[in-house]
Amino acid sequence: MKRIVYFLSIFFFCVPFLGMAQGFTLPEGQKFQNIKFQLINNLIVIPMEVNGTPLSFILDSGVSKPILFNLTDQDSVQINNVSEINIKGLGDGEPISALSSKGNDVKLGYVRNNDQQLYVVLDNEMNFSPSLGITVHGIIGYELFRDFVVDINYANNTIKLYDPKSYRYKKNNKYETLPLSIIRKKAYVDGELYLSNNESVPVKLLVDSGSSDAIWLFENEDIDMPEKYYEDFLGKGLSGNIFGKRTMVKGIKIGSFVLKDAKAAFPNTKSFNDMKNLGDRNGSMGGEILKRFNIVFDYPNNKITLKKNNNFNIPFQYNMSGIELQHDGLRYIAERIADDRGMVSKDADTFGNVQLLFENRTRLSLVPEIIVSGIRAGSPAETAGLREGDVILAVNGKSVHRYKLQEIMHMLNEKEGKRVKVLIERYHSDLLFSFVLKNAFKEKP
């Protein structure tokens, strides 16, 4: 499968020792900066400027240094003081070549660091944009969390970056403040895991806003794989593909908050072979958990504050169709833009909002091409006959070019037991497939 934004944490080889950098700062006298973000596939995408060039970054609490990639759509991005390095991340591949760049001017609103170090990955395969449906150029994490109290409101897609010296905690019994461990520039929180029985297992989880998944877990003598699971491609890290098992756990408890029937994955240990410092970590908690809260990250004081929001009781999103999608370039479509009476609304040459036509009118439009990037063996879609590489034209009679990638995925996985009809193009022929959505982990009555 090709949904590649799941786990972006990295560590580095051959990186020279660096002194203390200046860090990000607010303008003098300003107590906070408000930032609007997009929530795409449970990931926070924020606008940033690098040396004057506007780019889009994923806010990833699991990454230590900012990384740039997918710069091919930019005519010019200035990168300063460059040297070669190797970096290694999750995945079953080898370390990859990259560039280390110092002395860069990075801005987020009025927040600024004019001496920022960046890592630049030139490998064209490191492109998360097709799976997100929007262009993303990089990831940034620890250095923003280090320099500010970061208040993320997942309910209204805003972030406030507060000066730690002036931040005051809200006195409200709906907020719960918990200890946050900062180890090697990464944040960890303690919780309890409920597996097949009602007994709980204490866990230490990496807080990872750069993972679009719910929970990743490592098997040990206390954490066993549930009986129901399937082998799956979990995503792509900086060092290659990550495989493992998908399943469901009875629940996860963070503080006093309990989330039932949580989606979980157990990555193969090979993906973590080069990660030497896992310590007592039992896994990670990603965006599908985090988006259920409004969260205040206070790295300077080792605290995290949670308040559940309107997403808290939304059921976890399981891939019941077995289909993964991604953008794959552009395609032309022809649309008749006159109605049965020969009328056109909102045309360029209109009288009011309507134009009279004396013959049929057709409009050619250039739209993203959506393809099946992966399909799970034994899933309803695979059993029905869909294949990797099929071009999706319509779902349940709705043309997909009118919808965002996330909306199309929702159509394909809306409700257990629902029949889904998918119109695809394969070898220049249109084919219609039909299947019923099935939750592989739900207990039979």
C-alpha cells in the first residue's frame, strides 16, 4: 500500500556536533502567535517560510530536526551552508543521503528563527503529497515544542504558540494535566492498555503527531497480539517500507480518559532494528488519538494538558474496503455544462447567472487522477476484483474529482454492512465493481 505518512521519526548518522542554536522567538512584547492549520488524514499541516519561500510542513512531535523534501514544484528555494550527511529512520532499508544546511531563516507567522538548521532529502521517493492529496514540503517538530508552550485546538484547527514565561494554565475541571517525559528530544506519556481481557497493562507511549495512525505497539511478555489481526503495509518511513499487523484493542487509557475499541498496529521489529534507544517505550500514540483532544504541550515544564473535544466519541476509522488511494498526476474529463433546457449557470459570458445555448456545450477540465495505490489481500474490494493501479472514477455514483482524497476514503469505508459501488478505469475500459464493507475485527454476535 502507498499511504506513506504514518511514522516520520528519525535519527542521524555522520552529523557534526552543533552548539546551542538561537531558536524560535516571538516579536518583542508579543505573548503568543495564532496559526491556522489543515488537518489532513489526522496530520497537522502548517504554512511556513524558508528563506522567503512559502512551503507546507507537517507538525511532527516525533521528529528532532526539520526536514525538507519534495521541492521539485518550487522554482527556487535558497538553502544555506550545505554539507552531506546520512540519515536513518523507520523502515527496512538503508540510511539515505541528505544535506545538512545551517543558517536558514524560518518563519511561522511572526515566529522566527534566523539561524535554523535543516536537513534536505533529495530522494524523489520521499514524497508524502500523493497520499495526503495536498502538497507537503517538510516536517518540523521538537524545536517549536522546545521554544513554546504549544496549544493545539484540534476542534477548530488552530495552534497558539505561547511564550513559556507568560503562559498561564486555565483553571477548569475539564482540563487534565499529566506528566510528560522528554527523552532525546521526544515526548512520552504513560497510559494503560486493555487487551482481550479487562486487565490493564501499563505502557509508555511516544506522543507522535506525525503519525496518522491511532496506536502502534511493540509485543513483549505483557503485550500480546490480539487473536484477530491481518498482515498489512503500515506505511513508509524515511528508510523504507514498514510492515506489520493491524488489529483492535479493547481500550487505551490516558489519565482518566478511556478510548474503547481503539485501532492498533504492531509493526514488525525489523523496522526498528536500528533504533537503539527505545528504552522502556511500548509504542506510540498518533493523530487518530490526539485529534480527540485539545492539547497543550509544555515541554519546558514537562507537562501535557488534555481536554476532550467533539471528536472524542467518533468511532475509529477502519479500512473496511481494503482499498488505499493516492493522487497520480492529472487527467482530463469532459463534462456537459448545459442542463436539459440548454441553460448554463455561472458561465463566463452570462446574462445574470444564466446563458442561453443553442447547442450542447462540453467543458474539458484537468482534475487529479485517483488510483488504487494498494489493496489488502482477502478484503472485500480485492475479492470483488479491484486491483492496484485501477483509476477510480466514481463511488456510489458520485464522480470522485469533486471530492478531496479524505472524503473519497470516507465514502469507501463509511459504514459496516454498506454496499459500495466503485466505477474504475482499467486499460481504457470502464468497469463497475460492488462489495459490502466488513470490519475484520468486530466480534460476531
